[in-house]
Amino acid sequence: MQLTAVFMQVPEGFIAFVEELPGANTQGETLKETRENLKEAVQLVLEANRELSERSLVGQQVSREPFDLTTP
């Protein structure tokens, strides 16, 4: 699975976001810095979503398993 990163040049440098992942957005002075910041933003959003999910499931009986989107 590939996600779509969108980069926009602004007077201060660049802003960026991932179309498929609300909340994954960032900025930077250079395109390279913005790309690096976006990777970190995606990781932080995924970690935050996992934590929220785990909190909401406390006391629930659930089953967890790996989920791979790269397999057809």
C-alpha cells in the first residue's frame, strides 16, 4: 500500500500532508526537511491512534492479529 504525500510551497518553506491519513501534516523550511517531518508525523498519528484504540478496549475481550495491506 502506498500513501499520497502532498507538498505545497509557501513563503515560509513547505507544508505537507498525507491525503489518506487525517492529522498527518507538517511543515519545514526545505522540501527535504518537510519530507522527514512528514514521516515523523505519520508515525506519531499511528501511535496516537493505537493508544486511543487500546484505551477504548480496556476490559473488552478482543483478538489481535497482524494486518498486512501489501498482500493482494
